[in-house]
Amino acid sequence: MKPYLLFFVSLLYFNTLCAQQQPEQQSTAGKNVKTYTLYSPEYDFSKRIWVYLPEEYGKKSRKHYPVIYMADGQNIFDAKTSFSGEWRVDETLDSLQAKVIIVAVEHGGDDRLNELTPYKNAQYGGGGVDKYLDFIMYTLKPHVDKVYRTKPEKEYTGIFGSSLGGLMAYYTIISYPDTFGMAGVFSPAFWINPEVFDLNQYADTINAKVYFMAGDAESKDMVPDMQRMVKLATDKARVPDLIKSKVVPGGQHNEKLWAHEFAEAILWLTSEKELK
């Protein structure tokens, strides 16, 4: 079994186990993070949503903000709900005084692999990502744009994920180019759906900012696969500067890496100069 496949298939089990073993764990989500459930007609049940608002939001400000939708919401803000540590996104954004709204969507537990993969894998199954993206585009995004002061246009709307979420994020940019103009693609699990490499040929051009990141200690295939996709994306990009990639020496497939690299990625994706 690939080292990082264990992360995928055991996520629900370990998340439950940790919750049982550490009942005293307190929430680490900051005051700027709100959570609620939203009914999804696509799934016919409710999903838990976390929303981070900038520090200045509501303080006599009437500004409107870019929005980044992030996968694996349990791991983004709160150690209490996370699998093996949180990304500390709220602390990072507070320290940066970043002017962006983050909307994190809970993963589907034992259905996570299915909801984040575009194609069915012969050994592991999956292939249900379009339903997941339908939920984001047709239920969650309209709700967020109605409730919060957002910039709803494509160029201010992003998708972000790691591992299977990284695969999902890149697939989204190619498959739904009219909705998303930014993508954070961390440690992408391209190996489980190699068909995604061929997806680029169906895109006339990539007119979105895409930030790729992987650690060179994740697996023997991770960096070569990412670099292969970076080249394909750069070849399709409207301008080369839309694509950025980074390889982190010693970086392993875990939240520690993703938390450490988040600030650089979000600053590049949402730079005001680029988004004017």
C-alpha cells in the first residue's frame, strides 16, 4: 500500500478513534470561525460547513472579499475535529491580516475517497466528485454569496485541497472554468486517477491561478507526477505566470506540511494586484 493511501482509507477510523481517546480536547478554532450545517439536495443530507471571516469583517467595513472553498473541513481550523492535526488556517490568516473568506466543507468520512475523485479506480472505487462540486456550485456558493459580502465572480472564487483534495481542486479548474479562477493543489493524489493527465487536452486554455505544492518525502511518485502536471498546465495557461509550483525538501504527506505552506499559497493566489 502506498504510504499516503493509508491517510485516505483510514481517515474516518482514526478520526473517530482520536475523538474517543481524547474527549478532553478543546476546540482550537478562532473567534473568526463560524460553523453550521447546510442541507444538500445533491446528497439529501446536511453537510457541516466552517466559515472564516477576516478580522475587519463587520467592523464598519462594507468591503467584499474573495472566497476560497476548501476540502476536508474537519482539518482546516480545529484540532478537536481534525484527523491528525489542523492546518491552523485561521491563525495564519489572522497573522497575515488576509482579506479573504474561507469556506471549508466537511469530508464525507468513509465516502471521502468517492466524493473527491473524478474517476472510478479499479481497485479503490470512487468517481463521485461531480456531485460534490454540484453541492459547492449550486447549493453552498449561492448560500455563501447571499449571506456574506463576497466577490462572486470567477476570478475571486477559489478551490483548495490536499491529497485527494488536491486532485479534486485541479480537476475543478479544468472542468468548471467559468466558476473557479484560483486553485490550491497540495500533494495531489494524481496516481489514483491518472486519467486526469489527459483532461488537459480538453481545455482550450487555463485562465486561472494554480498553486502546486508537494514535499519530496511524500512518495517516490508525488513530485514527478506533480511536475508532469505543472508542465501540462503551463502549456495550457493563458500566460505562464498563472501557474506556480513548489517542492518542499523533506516535506511529508501530512497536515504539518500543508499548514506550513498555506500562507505562501494563499498570499500568491489572492494577491490584490493580480485580482484587480
